[in-house]
Amino acid sequence: MSVIKSEHIDAFISVGMRPHEAKVLAYLLENRHGHSRDMERTMDMRQPEVCSALSALQKQGWVKKKGEERSIRGRPVYNYILSKKPDAILSVLEENAQTEITRYEKIKQRIKEVENVTKT
């Protein structure tokens, strides 16, 4: 991966994405489309992991299946594309990050309240 780095994947994970979903999303953000088999190879993932991640991303409305390539044997290979603009997807992830920040600020405030109570 050249544009999307492991730090970006870690950021996706830190705002609540599962690791496999984060990897597949990063792949699609960089390439805009891809076959499930290419994702397996490029992202060093197993077929069930890619399939599960793609399914979850489809449920969120971020990815859609486009066509199918049949090989002589084996499973069909689907092409997947982003169904939303990258900016829209990243905006949702930013909102998730802001929600996490707010949650941690509330926790920090509760700790300070306990600290104040123990000082009196």
C-alpha cells in the first residue's frame, strides 16, 4: 500500500472499525475498486476475513458488489467498488472519532470529580 499506511488503518480501528474492515476499506480508498481475491493477496488476509469485512462495509452502505467474473473452476470472483465518495466515508469516521473524544472527556471529568471528593 502506498497512499494508505498502517497508521491510517490503526486510526480506523481506533474509532471502532474491526481490523479486517479497516484493511479492506483502506484498500478500496486507495484503489477505488478491487476483486476480493486481490484484496486477499494485497492485504495478506484470508478469504473469509475479506468476505466478512466486505459484507459489513456493504451493510454500512460504503461498498457495493459490481459484477462477477467466472473462472473455469472455484468460487466466482466479485469486483467491489466504493458506493460513497471517500470524503463522505472519512467524514463518518471523523464523527466517530469526535464521539470517542467526547466520551473520553466525560470519563476524564468523572475522574476529576472523584479526585475533588477525595481531597475534601
